[in-house]
Amino acid sequence: MTERLDVAVLQRRLAEFAAARDWEQYHTPKNLAAALSVEASELVEIFQWLTPEESARVMADPDTAPRVADEVADVLAYLLQFCEVLGIDVLAALAAKIERNERRFPAPGEP
């Protein structure tokens, strides 16, 4: 794959994938938010009974690492589709949130 991996490219690929299967009809904000929650829960499930130390080493486990990566991909895919449907620029939304948090929670020694 030589295509540049950026958010817009990935959103377009997801949209094309859904369109080719006539799935757009199911990609309502409500359904996508629910799917995002389910996939995030599947990610949490992998870590559910791990100690903090075990969770920090999860990507070193050749059986678990691919499962984690797959669930991360599922979460991101549904988040990008959700943002596409609602017209949210995910990177701009994140940048604005970071700026608000920096003002709201200044680091020690900052005004």
C-alpha cells in the first residue's frame, strides 16, 4: 500500500468500503456511537484482569498484541466514521480540547 496514511485518506477508504456494501444506511450517529462503545469495551476486556504491570507489557505478548491492535483499529475506524457522518474534523476537535485542557489544568508553575 503506497497511499499516504492520514485521517482524510482513511475516512475515504472507510466510506468507500461501507458504500460498496451498502452499509451507509446503518451508519447513523446513534449506531456508530453504539458500535464505538462496543469496540472500546472489547479493548477494555483484554485488560480487565491484568495487573498494572501485566498491562504495561501486553504488546510483548505475541498472542495478545494483535488482539489489542485489532481492537484499537476498530475503535479508530468507528470514531472516524462517526466524525465523517457528523462533519467533525477529528484533529481540529482534539487540538481544541488540548488547548482547553491546558488552560483549565495548567502545569505546576504555569500561570
